[in-house]
Amino acid sequence: MFAHNFASFQSNHISPAPIYLPWLDDEQSEHEAVIEDVLEPGKEWRVRYKASFWKACATKAGLQFSPKDVVQVVGRQNLTLVIQGL
């Protein structure tokens, strides 16, 4: 029974929408991150944000960021930050 319920959960599971962070309305400069590495071009990066390293994805598909680019953090999806260009 558990295996059947688990299989139906997996087939119906939709990835969650990005979490809106209301504190981002305060100061834009406090929510800037720096691209440290490109993990998957146009799709996934490693960023430094508030003295920690995070995986990040962009708000739009196909955006290109290079190491040392400064981006804005606009949300979070689980343990991945959602970023956009400045």
C-alpha cells in the first residue's frame, strides 16, 4: 500500500513556486549576490550571498551570468536562491 501511495505522490508532485521574500522590498543593495561559478550555463550558478555560498537559478530561462557578476536575490526555492540581473 505504501509503495502504491508513494508512486502516486511522485507522479503528481509539482515543484513548488519560488518563495517571495518580503524583506527584499527594503534595500536592494542588501540583497545582492556575486556569481562565483557557473554550474550549468544559462540555468544554474553558485553565488556568494551574505557570507555563504548558495546554488542559484534565474527568474527567466536562458539568462547568462559570468563569475564576478553582481545579481539581485528575489526569492528562494527550497535551498536554491532565485536571482535576476541588476
